[in-house]
Amino acid sequence: MLVIKTITELRKWRNSIKGTVGFIPTMGYLHEGHVSLVNLARKDNEHVVVSIFVNPKQFGPGEDYKKYPSDEKHDLELLEKFHVSVAFLPDVEEIYPPDFESKISVTKMSIILEGEKRPGHFDGVATVVAKLFNIIQPNRAYFGQKDAQQVAVIKKMVSDLQFPIAIKVGETIRQKDGLALSSRNTFLNEKDKKESTVIYQSLLLAQNLVNKGVRNSREIMTAMRQLIEKTSGKIDYISIADSQKLNEIENIHGDTLVSLAVYFDKTRLIDNCILKI
């Protein structure tokens, strides 16, 4: 595995190889969710590139950019174990030189749900992913379903800007208790680790109500809220929306995304599922 830290060196490698390239953008502190994406990429492509870059432009004031967990040694050992071709580890100045001033914004999708709660977040995501796409020029890029809105934003950007890249989505990887794997789980204390499983339980509750014939979104969200409020979790939002355009819907039909964000102490966790009718 090559460890590359500059755009010049990465492009030199890209121009030297033949065959398809699969790309997984990450912010490091890798876990089994990332590994599942690596395995998908390996099945589809001759080469796999994983970037590790904690992107400052997707963090707002008071968010955990400087506290974001990091373990470069562990990450590189993991990527080596799973036969990644290139680990791309640029520093901030490499991606955003002092005179950098451009921005990509997928306007409508970026100001609802997560975007409403974290203004500017998806502009930062879209901008860095577009830069990485241009640098790496992958044939396919891989994202996790846990970040459903991010996936929708990236798909829209790829469509609008006509990137010749196929976006592939891997299923959410969970602990045995249902908690979705996330780098932020490391911030949870033991009590919060146990209580945060209510997030997944609320998603199961939503699907169970749909199975029983409930179609009213408000009724389902009320039941989810009541379940979560039995714990110390503080709900940031619960949404039931069209899975593609992310606009809120009153009655469930077709592919419907139920998503939510919940605080446990200062740690904000997100999760979602596609409701099956």
C-alpha cells in the first residue's frame, strides 16, 4: 500500500496505473463500517483509494473539529490489512491553500434536516468531495447509508456537475445492540452507550408501525419521540421524508426515509432507515 500525502504524487500514481479505481473518502478513525466499503470497492475495482482527511469546512462553530478522534497508525494498519492500493493523507494546506476561496453548494438539499441544524455543513462536504473526485478521478465512489443526506447531496452534485463517477452506497454497519458504528461513539460514556441504542429501537418501532398499517408520519414520529424521551437522549430532529429529494411527507408511500439526530450529553448521533411497505 502506498501512503501519499500530496496532490502531485497522487496524480502521478493515478496516471501510471490501468484499470478501474474505487474511492472511499473518510475522516479517519476507521471502523468496520469503513471496512465494509473497502470490501465493496475491492470487489468492483482493480485499485482502491481511501482518503483520510478531517475536513474543517464541514464543521461549524462549537462543533468538534479539533476534538475529532484520530489514530493514523491504526488506520494505516487496517487499510494495509484489507489490501487498499493507496491511502491519501493530505494536510489542510494541501487541500485548502491560503488563497482558496471556492465553494460548491447543492442548495435545496443542503439547508434542510442536517443542513438546517448545521449551516454550511454540506457546502463543506460537497466542496471537499468534489476536490477529491477531481484529484483521484475514481470510476466509483463509496459512501455509507448511515449518512443518508450526505449520500443524497453527493448524488445530486455528481448528477448536476456530470462527474463520470458511479456512487455506490453500503448498508449501515451496526454493533450487536443496534447502535450504528460512528467515530463519534468514542465520546459516549458507559451510560450513554447503553441508552443510545434507543435510536435504533425507534427506527425499528417506525418500521413495526408501518407493518401494522400506520401511514401517518406525525403518528409515527410521535411514537418515536415518546420512546426516546424515556432516556436521557435529547432529540435534535426526527424526519420522515422522500428518500431521494428529502422533502417531508405527511403520509408514507414508496421509498421513505426516516432519519433522526439525538444528543447524548454533548455527543450528537445520527441514524436512519428506509421504511419498507
